Amino acid sequence: MARSYQDVLAGARERIPEIQVSELAELLESEDAPLVIDVREQDEWDEGHIPDARHVPRGFLESRIAGIADELDAPIVINCAGGARSLLAGVSLDEMGFRNVKSLAGGFSRWKQDGHDYTVPSTLTPDQRARYSRHVRIPEVGEEGQLKLLDSKVLLIGAGGLGSPSAYYLAAAGVGTIGLVDDDVVDASNLQRQIIHSNDRVGALKAESARQTIEGLNPDVSVKVHPFRVDQTNVLELMNEYDLVVDGADNFPTRYLLNDAALMTRTPLVHASILRFEGHASVFHPYEGPCYRCLFPEPPPPDMAPACGEAGVLGVLCGVMGSIQANEAIKMLLGMGDTLAGRLLIYDALSMSFNELRIRRDPECPACSDGAKLEFRDYEAWCAGERGHAEAPVSA
Amino acid sequence: MSLVRIPPVLRQAVGGEREVEVPGSTVAEVLDNLYDAHPAVKAQLQSEDGELHRFVNVYLNDEDVRMLSWLDTPVSDRDRILILPAMAGG
Ligand SMILES: [Zn+2]
């Protein structure tokens, strides 16, 4: 015998307890605030929703719930517009094993009617919704995460081997503001790995060339070109304008400068470096995790530290390591997952192996320890190695 | 025998090898045996007074030996030792 909609709803009401608007409002103020899941459609959500509610349209509830609620006994309140869809959604979660699910009686309409606060979300445009749909579909990202990316500002030091892929992916991901620091011009010998540039831009400023590529890829991104070398007179002002810095520099003086400036401005630093077939990557979170100088207190002398120009680098290695930097940057901007903070990732492209080393904050670190006197120094002279060392040149 | 991983900048000094097997029951012994077998490495890792350069990190498995017992850190058979100078390329 067919069951009518009313029958189904009555059955759901027997299984799923309802919660009143006033009770939910009180709970949300308390320490036992439940997770509120709004199962309405996008256009309904866009007109306003309960603050802190998560939006999962009814049709995606079962597939996306795992990314949103991971414990079966976590308290969950579902709301829709009037309290019917939320009951049916509750039955679904109940069947999936969630044991503490309630449905908001009267839904968002009653919430609003009773004069409770609600949030009108800033939303993606229809074009953005299409462009970023593969992000939005990831439960951990969603529209909220995508909006966060669009609102984020990332500074890239170097638009070269590492900066090319990281800028490319950050731009594609919709990071709203990308700053590019590079005073160099595109050379034909760059094109084997610096994929953001092209043949017709040989001779052009790298930062400018990268801007053109990014603007062609994604009109949502505002690119700020900083066509100079980062130094102690400009680094602090520059860093203060951005949420995080991706270090794709090609020399030690800049890397040590960036580390000190990141500590001074408390800006997270996403690190990578490359040579031949080998890449290193980590994340330096000022004063929360180790810094670059906890890892390498002093730069090696020049003969122990050949640049890629002398020693060579596999082009695709830049793609792997720059993409890892973009990945870490996006996770930090979204506040999800575990970053490489406290770990040094070593990638060996020849053996195709990833190794991890533990790095800890050094209580004696000359830059970030409690007793450290953090100030800029003459990085060029320091890295040029005014120390005695044996000569053992490396051939390219 | 422990397995010592050689970074790109030192490979020429060990005849192009990426990993070499070296005997020794402490980090110091392993390094000494490495120098005996490949004298060119010594100059790049040590200063003239025999101290390991500050710009060279040595890891036993995944831990910095500075956090363990430095050069006295015991090394067991099949441990992995990694020599890690900083790289700047980008
Ligand atoms: Zn430090």
C-alpha cells in the first residue's frame, strides 16, 4: 500500500526528535553547541541562514556528511525552511548511525520570525560556482572555503622554478590576491622549468610575465607585481600585506632574510628548495613550530651550495615541489589538514621516494628562541662565507 | 652496517653513489669510516679542527643527532644516516 507524504513525515517525526527555535538559540550560546546542518537549496541558503550553520543541500547530505561530522554521537541539529525536509534528512542520518540528531521545528522561517540573528552569506557568483565547482564539492572546502581562498593574499618570492607552478596553482585555485616578487627577466634557459613564462616573453620581467599568464587563467585573481629584489628595507612592509609567504627564492641570503622577516611579522612561510633531482619542503610557523634557522642555523659556504644555474635541476622537479608548496599554502589558508610544520619532506626524483625528517624548535635557535636577539644582518656577506673552509667544488 | 645517504652536493666525493654502507657503532665512528673510504668527504663536512660544520645536519633515521647524543649517538645495524646540507635552489 502506498504511503502518502503525510504518512512518511509522521513516521519521521516518530524517529527524529524536534527541537524548538528558542531551545536551539540557547544551546548555540552554550558550550554544548550542536552542529547545525542546513539542508536547504543554495538559493534559500543565500538569502540567510543560522549563524555557524553548515550548508549541505538535502541531495548531498549522505555523501558529504563524513567530511562534516565524524563522530556518530555528536549532537546535530538539522534545519530546512519549515521543518519537513529536516525531519526526512534526520531519518537518513539516523540510518547512517548518527544517534544524536534533532530536527528544528518550524525551520529557518520560524528562526527568523522569532527575531533571532541570522547571517546573509557572501556568495560565489554563478561564474565562480561553475569555475570552482570541483573545490566546492569537496566537503572540507565547500563554498565557504572557496570564499576564504578568494579573500586570501599570498606573497610569492620568486617567479622562477618553484614560483611558476605554485603561482599557477594558487591562481587556478582562486587565491584572490597574489603578490609576485622578482626582479629578474625571462631567459630562454628558464623555459625548461619555469612554466608560467613562454617563448614570446623572453626578455620580459618575470613578475610581469607571470601576471599575464595568471590573468589569462583566472580573472578573479588580482596580481600585484613587485619587480624588485626583496631586502631588509622592503620586506616587512611587503609581508604585512599578505596572509602567508611562499618561498621560492634561489639564494641563501634571501632565504635567511625571509625567515627573520617572517618571525618579525609572524607570517607563515612555506618553504621549498631544489637541486638536480632532489627537493626539500617544509612549513615554518613563527613561534609555533621550528623556523628555518632551527633547521639550518648557518648557511653553507658557496662551494657547498651550488645554485641550479651551476649544478642543474630537473625541470619537472620544480613542478613537484612548487605544487607541494601550493598545496600547503591552500591548506593553511583553509585551516585544514596537517601541514609540513615540524617536518622536512625530502623528495628524491631518481628513486621516486619521499622521506621525512623531524625538525623541532631549537631552544638555542639564533632567530626564534626566547633569548634570541632577532635583527636583520648583512645576509650577503654572511652567506658569502667569511669563514675558513676547504675547497671542494661541485661540477654541473 | 648502517646506510648513509649522500646528498647531491657530496655525491661526486663518494664516486657518484647516493647511498653507501658504512660500519660503526656510533655516529662518530660511522663518519670516521666514511672519511676513510672517501677522504674527499671529510673536508666538506668537518672544519680543520675536526668539528662537524654547523651548516651540516646529520640525522639518524628521522631524528637530528643534535637532539640525540650528538656524535656519541649509538648506531645499530641497518640504521639510516642522512647527511643534510641546506639547499637554496628555487
Ligand atoms: Zn628557530
